[in-house]
Amino acid sequence: MEIVFKSIFKDEIKSYIDFVSLSIIDYKAYQRTLLDFDSFLHKEKLREKELDIDLVSRWLDGFTGITLSTKKSKLTHVRKFSGYLMSLGIKAKIPELPNIPSDFMPYVFSMDEMAMIFDMADDLIINRPNSRVAAEFPMLLRILYGCGLRLGEATFLTWNEVSLDIGVITIKAAKNQKQRIVPMGDELVRILKLYRTSPYYEMEDGGLLFKKSDGTMRTAGSYWSIFNSILCELGIKNPRTVKYGKRGPCIHSLRHTFTLNSLLKAEAEGRTFIETVPFLSTYLGHDGLMQTDIYLRARHELYTESHAIIADYTQGIFPEEV
């Protein structure tokens, strides 16, 4: 169904969405935000094409029951649209992005937890012998755990982006459009080669690594569902989730686990925190070291000694949140 914009900016919004759809993979997030913004502007019955701070602030204030970070994301979309308007000679002033303190505490799986998760994932095909997603899930799990990829990055992967000869993955469908090269471990390469040549999966040159039987992409929700069912059966819970309503252990926690384990490995091999984190941040596709620092705020009861080392190195480097 065609989306119809109705405000005084309807033509500009439509042309902007057409533009971002060519360059931004998750452009539908922009589309949803600007559709809501268009509805607000339509009700305002503006007579002139001009955006001001008060107008955008009133639109944002209309959102209740959502987090500050979600509001920040919506404002980011409108800020970029305002830049487009200014390029067309239209006046546009909007609020600055708020500085939102983060209380996010990533969940990191212990080695014992990961062993149990892999065992259950490998046994899925026994209980669901005719399920393609059950058969491919163990491979997806190993890529997420072994490379620290986001789930969306893994589900978008095609064989054109995986070089088994030199053991690297080229991430093109990345968050914030930050493409990067991700090296793989030898064991992961070996398993991927078996997966690639297995007649069961009917892999095609250039096709998706993970797909439905008709060759199309599977939704991320199906993988979340399988992983959550594994956690539920294993009884893996995060008490903080229950108490504060925050996201606890989930499939994205594999990325957190990869991050901290990579730091621990580097530490064991004699590389310092300061030497490791810039490379790790680039490997993960983060915009800066602050994002990686958030990933390292994890389960002090498991890694007490390493957290003490992290605290010593980061003291005075990162600003205190207020």
C-alpha cells in the first residue's frame, strides 16, 4: 500500500524518503518517523514551509511511554530531514540532540552458559528434523559468537561477502552504514566450509547464508524466538531484568560476550587495554570508544580482576555521566 503524506511538507518528505531508500538499509525507520511527523504537521495546519524548535519540541513531547533513547533516534531522523530542507533553501531549526545518560548493563554469558547454549542449539535438529531454521541456527550462533556480529548483519550476509579462502567477512549491511572487514578464526572458517558445501542447504553462489526454503530472507524474530526458548529451557535469567524491566540475556548478548572475551584474550596474551580497545571498537563497527566502553560494563562477579584493570585504565579518560 502506498504511503500518503498530507502536510505542507508532503512533497519534501516523499522525495527525502525516496533519497534515503537508495542509500540507507534501514530507511523504513526514517519512513515511520517522518510519517508520524507529517501527521503532526498536518494537524498544525502550517501556512509556511518553515520548521522551528518549538514545533519539533511539541511533536516530541507528544510521545509518552517511550525511552529517551527512542526519542533521540526520532529526533535524529528529523534533524537529517531538516538538513535536506535547508539544502532546498527552506528554513529549518530544531532542538539539539539530548545527552542521555546510559544505565545499560550488558549481559555476558559465562563459559558454562555458552557450552549449554551450543549443546541445545546443536540438538535442535533432533527435535525438529524437518525444520530448516533449526538446522541452520547452530551455524548462525557460531558466527554471532565468533565474530561479534549484530543479528541483522549476519542475516543479511551473502556468500559474495564471505571469503573462505582468506577467512574474512565483509559487512555491508551495517548499523549507521559503517561497512567493515571482519576476520574469522580458523575453526569458524572450517565449519563454514562444511556448511557451504552441504547439499542439505542448497547454497547458491552469491546467495544468502541463512534463508527460507524459497531462498528469501528469514525475519530476525524467528531467531530471537529460538534463542529465547533455549534460554528459557536452561533457566538463564538476569535478575536485573526482572527488577528494572531492562533487557537481559538475549541473542544480542552474544555480541557483548564476544567483546569482553576478546579483551580477556588480549589481556592474557600481554596486550594492554589501551592497545586493544581501539582495534576492538573498529572490529565491532562502533562509532567511537564510548560505545565499546558501554559493552564492557558487564557481570563484575564473573570478571572481577579484569574489571579492576579496566577501571584503572579508563579512570579519567571517559567523562562522568550527570
